[in-house]
Amino acid sequence: MADFTWLIASGGILALTILIGILVVWKTLKEKKSGFPLADERTQKLNWRAAYYAMFMGQYFIIAYLLVNIVGREFFGMPEIEAGYPMIAALLVSSVSFLVLRWHFGRKGEP
């Protein structure tokens, strides 16, 4: 883990995280100075609804992973999968499902 590529990857991730944080703060301050509200009632309702469904999609994904892991290990002798990649996959499933649901509810109209 201490080789040169790991150091470059860690530095890249850190730089990207800082850059995204700066852009988000800059955009928020710019919208506050414009005088318009950051989110109206409809946008807040759509975000809450998308987050509600995305949370359950992420939980169902984790439950399915655990069941496959338990059944595979007990009945088929499969080795246990380490927790790193499935947790990354669960995070991606919940994040991407939130973005897709927010886009879908925004296009669909009133919730």
C-alpha cells in the first residue's frame, strides 16, 4: 500500500474532494447573494421523497448482499467476501438511486 501509485491516487482523491468542496461552497454563496431561495417547497419535497426511496433501495441492496453471502457460505461453501467492495457498491447504489429518483420526480411533476 505504500508504493508510489497509492500515494498518487490518495493525493488525487484528496485534491478532487477539496475542489468539489470549494465549488459547492462557491455556488451556495453565489446563490445566497442573488437573493433567491436555495430551495423552494417543491424542491425540498422532491428531495425528501427521493431520499426516502433511495434509503430503502440501499437497505434492500445490503440485505440482499448479506443473504447471498450467508446462503453461499452455508450451503455452497463459497468463501466469505470482504466488506470493502460490497460497502462501496451499497454506497453507490444508494447515491445513484437518489440522483435518478430526484431527476425522475423532478421531471414527473408534482409528487
